[in-house]
Amino acid sequence: MAETKELSQRIIEVSDQDLPLHCPMPDMLKWNAHPRVFLAIEKTGEAKCPYCGTDYKLKGGPRQGGHH
């Protein structure tokens, strides 16, 4: 699971346990700073929140096929 982060941190590494990915994540100190938005990270291994600009990187890179 992702560690507790502030929204000011711009790159967060996430794992399969964090999927489906959404920002802000529940363990962020400012979890209610903007509306929750789900981010499609599985195909590319990377996603950027359109609200706060936080970059997410998926440990192990993109996923092939199906749900995890």
C-alpha cells in the first residue's frame, strides 16, 4: 500500500493493492482536497491527477490484460 503522503509530493509509487487507483488516496493527509478521480494507470504504468498534478507510477510498470 502507498505510504501516507501529502498532496504536495508530486510522484507517488503505487502497487497492485492500490488499484483501482484514485486521487486523492485515502491515506493522503489532505484526502478531501479535491473530488475523487479514478486514474487509468494499468496500461501505461503512469498517470497524472488532473486536479492536483500528482504523478503516479505503478511498481513493475504496465499490466497486460485483465484486472488485478
